[in-house]
Amino acid sequence: MEPSKEYLRRKLSEYYDKHSVLAPPRIDQREFGAGSDKKIDFRHLAFRDENTMNTYIRTSVPLYISYSAGYYEFPDKRPMARKNWQSADLIFDLDADEYETSCDHDASMVCDICMSRVTEEAVRLVEDFLIPDFGFSKGEIISVFSGNRGYHLHIRREDAQQLSQQGRKELLDYLSSRGLEPNALGFRMEGHLRGPSTAEKGWGGKIARHLSKLIAGGDAKELAKKAGVGLPSAKRIIANKHEVINGLEQGHWDKVNVRRDSWERAFKHVAASLSVKVDQGVTMDVSRLIRLPTSIHGGTGFVACYIRNLGKFDPLKDPIVLGTSVERVKGLKDMDVRLGDETIEFRAGKEMDLPEYAAYYGCAKGLCVVE
Amino acid sequence: MRITSLARCFRIFDINRLSYCVRYPFSSRTKDMVKLLKFDLESPDPLVVERAKQRVIDGVERNLVEPETQSRNDKILIREMLAFPLAKILASLSGDSFVKRRYARAEANALRRFLEKEPQFASQLSADLGVPITEGFVPFVAYANAAPEQYKLVNAELDSGRVRLRRQETLVEFVAELFRQRIEEDIAKPMKVPKRYTSIAAEIKGEVNRDKAYSSVKEMNLGPVTTSEFPPCITALIELAQSGAPMAHQPRFTLSTFLINANMPIDPIIEIFRPTPNFNENKTRYYIEYSMGKKGSGTKYSAPSCEKMKFYGTCVNPDALCGRIKHPLSYYIVKMRSKKQAGDKSGA
Ligand code: SF4
Ligand SMILES: [Zn+2]
């Protein structure tokens, strides 16, 4: 029986012998990191071009390879200060274990429920924020599968690369609606209660439009729950829904007798439900190393592939790249895992024949060993 | 003097133009004028050097650079205008991050005060600082990088990558922050200048009174302010702030207005609030400057009276003296007076 790690590296070596990893743009200004015991055992690596990078990968066969979002004058110098940082791509990292879902497996695993939750969040980030508010085009938002349980969005537009850490923090606060102030968005008494209209740009309009949609639904209970207002207020709003919706279109917020603080509460409640959650550290840290797109994630055997259409991506099927030749394995744990079009039933002590990609996945996750 | 003769022969230095250049020493108009004057770093006017040095020291110690803009004398205005680039050089050469940071902030404060009176220049000045504003819109990257604390991106009208600056105050704050960052960047870079400036910068480093500027409350030289003579209600509020407990608006307002009116300098006041949860130095500074009338409407707020304090429930442990006064500040004044008298007697 071959120890698992050696098996994994042998499989990756076979893969990298036949396939090349794509160089990220401006490869000569990037720092690289590689690891097999940990995600990163070595960093401060640098490559002149795609060839030297692939030669390195073929000779040392790391389980994980990552590269810097940042651009440096001297990417291999150390300590960090001597690299002379120039700028950095804007990165968003979404990870399945960040979201509450109904699934009950342990944190190292994923399933369709948590993966569709993170996919949905990534789609909202793109469609509700990055495109309309920040003005990035679809082509400028490069979606990459992380190789395990999430996504990395890379934005390499020149102006975005110039965002300072403080600037990146402002972006994150925008996405999470942290620091949102109803007063700053135009809530004020001017004879009557004025606030943002549905046509307004930014968060004000987003919230007004969403509230107006909830009200148009006509369900007081639903409104009370989703907008965080009391049921009596919600009933009053629904009873006068046309006036209220008309009012919101013009930024008049007191078409019914609902107190200002209730509206402000609804405002914050709706904002929280519309905001998106991304890993703050990855976006803020302009020297962070991120999984190299088109390399293999050693913990799954999946390729960190570029994704054309996020909404249609199947994270348990599309990134399968290892072969289908049969391997005999022995189960270590009881677990059902969907991979591609089949569900593999790992059972402790049970021997079975699996396609290479499934044997790799099982070994890497500690669900089986290769005989 | 070289400067005057130049000024005389060109006759281009209209006083109003010059005053503009002094108020906005980074504007492209000023840069053109400085170029025209061919300021020579090798043999500078000693008065310009002296003024530049003072500008840095005032900035660090008092958060105030007070450029001379009112003069009708072109010589004085030109000297003031040239003092700015030299002050930056000196701040940079000091190699002291405390001096650099404080100086940059003081320059930005001066800019803010001018712009609040004449916001019509803000747009042009933003462009001079490298961020053109088109029909009231700023690219979001520029905005996010210099978003003033009280006008966060999350509260901005962001659409298709642009932020709409609807209110003049937002624009003014934005330009001031842009300017502050620009100075910090400029003075972070190493500069090649004649040796003499290095020694002047070292003098600044030595002369700056850090106590006056800041450090912790305990090490603070509060000048005329003596915390031991504060009324019991204020002492309780200071203890509350120092304990790290959250403070509601009213106690916060009471404490800061009292301290302001007792003439405590702004930095120690900020230090008192430092242990409070979610403390944010910029926000606190803004808030205090606002209460001082330096920001916003310009009204200086007075501290609440004993009657109001009782109403809000912030009057605690009143003592005998409290029975004779109607305002916490009177308590302090009476105490200070009797202390001084006692001191005079014992000294005599
Ligand atoms: S009487 Fe005035 S000074 Fe005395 S404790 Fe009350 S509020 Fe403070
Ligand atoms: Zn799951």
C-alpha cells in the first residue's frame, strides 16, 4: 500500500506531465508560493515566464501552488519590503464555510447545498454590485474556481489595481453595508419624512426598490419578516400599498402612519439581507497569495479553472480533470459524495473500484486509501 | 532681495492671485508661479526658511499652520507661498513619522478652512491634485482611496463606477483628505536637497514639544487645565470613558463640551475617549472640532448646566460646592480661583 501523499503527488505529476499551467498576466512581477505539507511551504518564488514556471511545477510537483495578487519590482527578494510593491489586482474570495446552510457534514467537506449557496452569493456579488455599482464589465470580472469549496474573483483593471488598503476596506464596507447611515442617505424631516427614492443610486435606491417589491407582494407577514417591521405596521403598509409604493418612487416615506424609527429599522434590515459576504482578509491584503488558476488543488484533485458562466458552473463536476482509469481503494469513513454524475458511497473497511479522479478525491479527503 | 526684484520686473504678481496661491499652495497656478520665481534651494531667503520651519512646528504642536493670506504686501505673500514646498522638505527630512503625520494633517485642516469659505474652488483643486471631477462625479477608486470618515462609500451615490458628490461639504472633505494623503506621500519619499536642510529638520525634531501635541493623558501637560479641580459629575464621566464602557451621546457630548470650554487642547480630549469601544480617532477629532465650532455650522457648543445634567441623570455625587453653583464650569472656575488664592497666600 502506497502512503496517500505519495499517491497524490504521483497522480499530479502524471497530470502536469501532460498539461501546462497558464501563466498569470505579468508573471515576472508576481511572487509564487508552493506547498505540499502546508498550503504554502515556500514563498518568495519568482518565474521569468510560463516555461520556467511549468518546469518548476513538473520537477517539484507541489500539492498547492499560489501566486500574488500584488505586482512587485523584485518578487523574489525578501523580506517583503525589498520586493518593492507596485499595485495589486482586486480579489474577492467566497468560501462555502462562511455561510449558514442546512448541511451537516464536517467543515472539510462540501455538498450541493453549501456549494449552491456560495455560487448564488458570487452571482449576487457580480450582478448586484460589481457590474451596476462599481461599473466593471462582465469581461473584467474573472471568475475562478478555488479548487475546493469556493470562488476567487480577480479584477485586473488598471484603476482597480490602484486601490489602497483603505480603499479596499471602503469597498468591503459597501458590500457588507457596514456603516450605512439612513441620515446620510437622505432620511430627513422636511414637513414630512423624506428619504431615498427608488430611482436613487447606491444603497438608498437599492433598499427603496427592494422594500417596494416586498410591499407590492401584498403579504403583511412576509413584509414584517423580511423588512423587520412589526406586524401592525406591516398591515397598515399593505392596506395602503399603492400610496406607499408611489411615495417611495418619489422619496416620500410617510404615506402611512409608520414611525421614522420603524422605517429606519426596516432600512437596515433590508440592507443586511441584500449585502454580500466575502472574505475581508483576502481583499484587504494586497500581498496575499492566491491559488494559481489552472493549477490543481491538491486537496481535491480539482482544477482551479476559469469559469465562463458562474450561474451554470457545477463545482462538483466541471473541475474534474484527472483520468477515469480504475483504482482499487479501501474506505476509511462512511460518506456519500457526488462527483460528476454519480454519487460515490465511501464505507469504512469496504473495498471498491473507483475512477482515478474519485480515488484521488477520497484519498485527499481521508475517506479512503489506495490499495 | 532677489524675490522682490523679480516681482517688480514681471509685475504679474497681482495681490489677489498671490493670496490664492498662498491659500492653495499645491494648485497648478501656484506651481507655475513658484517655477517662475526660480526658487533656489542653494541660497534661500532665510526668512522663507524660518517661516517654513515655523509652519512645520505649528502644524505638529497646534494642528494649525495659519498661512499669512491677509497681507497686501507681495513680499510677505511670496515668502509664505515658498514656505510651503520648503516646509514639506523639512517635514520629510525630519524622518519622524509623528512629525510627518501631524504636519500633513495640519496642512489639510488649513485647506479645509479656506475651502469651507470658498467651495467654488474645490472642483478645480481636486483636478490639480490629480482627480478631475466631471459634472459632480468622481471615479469610485479615487473616492474610496480618500473617502472621508464621515462620508463613507457605503453612504455615497455609487453608480457605474462613479460617485456623485451631491453636497459641497462632501467635496470639501474629499479634497482635504486628498491633499493630506498627497502630502504624506510626498514627504514619505527620500529627497535630494542641500545638506543644510537636514540640520534644520533635526532642529525641528528637537524643538517640537511632543507633550503639547500628544501622548497619553497622564503624561500630558494640560497647561492651565487641572483635572483635580473638576466637579464630581465630570470626574465620573472621565472615569467612565477611561473604563472602556460604551458612552451614549449625551454623556459624550457633556464631557467633550465641558473639556473644550475648560480650554483643554484637542489632543488630550481625544486621548480621554480612546478607551471607549469602537473608538475612531478621526471621527472623534471631527466630532470635537465640530463642537468647538471649527466644523459645520460654526457654533461653539456650551456645556450643559446643572439643571440639564440632573434632567439627563448625569449629575452624580454633588458635594457642598455644588449647592452654590448652577453650572459645572462655574464649579471648576470657583475651585481654580480658590486654589490660586491659596497658592498666592502661601507664596507670600
Ligand atoms: S451640581 Fe453640577 S457640578 Fe455638581 S455634580 Fe451636579 S452637575 Fe456636577
Ligand atoms: Zn454542504
